[in-house]
Amino acid sequence: DGGITQSPKYLFRKEGQNVTLSCEQNLNHDAMYWYRQDPGQGLRLIYYSQIVNDFQKGDIAEGYSVSREKKESFPLTVTSAQKNPTAFYLCASSIANSPLHFGNGTRLTVT
Amino acid sequence: ILNVEQSPQSLHVQEGDSTNFTCSFPSSNFYALHWYRWETAKSPEALFVMTLNGDEKKKGRISATLNTKEGYSYLYIKGSQPEDSATYLCAFYSSNTGKLIFGQGTTLQVKP
């Protein structure tokens, strides 16, 4: 079955530690996206990539980094520079003008 | 930052009521407008992708219209059912950046 897999579902980290969220897709989609959701807010774009080895900053990229070395994979690293990292993170992919396919999300808690 | 606004923020209706929400987006650099339904404990699911001014799309009791010149889209639900309870998100796809920017969503609660 094709789809997007995000892991883990829940992640706990201490403040000051970097943490990487995994996103893998087997849909052969060119574009991949990372969004963040906070309580009472919509989805805010962190980074996106339209092709392998290329990615662009979204609206809230500060404190985050990504890589796109393979078409299937778009990992997101939350660095210690991100001031409020506790949030729900959603990864998505798409092709051409098709709608996004979303993963199930990772809930990150930093204490 | 591109501004995509949805209203109302939340809505409570009785089963059988019809309802509608609004999505406002920039009228320049338009490429597409997406609508998604996000149920609790699930991933967002696509409802419609709209690309042409005047587009109307329908899926069962849910329909949507698009006005790209004035920068708005309406989502209509006819005869709301409890299973329609969800957050409805619109997203604007910009032709010059390739970004897909979401509004903050409208949360619908349908009471039986």
C-alpha cells in the first residue's frame, strides 16, 4: 500500500537537544512538505521540497533544518535554536497539482 | 507571508442544518485552492482542488465554489450530519513560490 510514514508518533526530548523527525513516502511524489500545528492554530509551513536535493524555507523555518537526499525521504531536524519546539508536526507529499497526502503526524514534547 | 483567512473559526449546528464557510486568499499569483477535512485523530483528507475562476466542485452533500478575481472560496455542507464534525482547512497554492499555505481552519460541530 502506498502512503506516507512518519515516525515516531510521540517523541520526548530535553531542552537543548536536537531531534530528527522521520518522513518517508512510497508514492513516487516529487514534492514534500513539513507543517507544524499548535493548539488553536492552523498548519504553518516549515520547509518544502519540490525536487530531490532542493528545498525552500517556509514561513517558520528558523530553528529547523531538512535534507532531501532521496525522493522518498524528507527528515526534519528540530534544533536547540527553535524556541518553542513542542508541537504537532505533519509531513505531506504531492505530485503536480494533486492534493496533499499527509502522514499521521509526530507529537513532539520538549521539557 | 501570504495571508489565508477562514471564517468563522468555529461553528455549532444541529443535524440537518445546512452551513457554509469562507476562505479568503490573495488574488494575485493564484495557482490552486485546496479544501481538506481533518477529523480528530486522523490525518487531513483532501476534499477538492480548484484551479479555475468560477469552478464549482461537489462531493455528496459537500460543494465548493471559487472566485479567484476577488480571492475567496465558499464550502457548503447541505443537511449536516454528526459525521461531518471536523475541522475544514483551505490552502492556497501560490504560482510564484510553489508554497501551499493553509488557513487556520473552521471547526464544525454537528449536534444530533
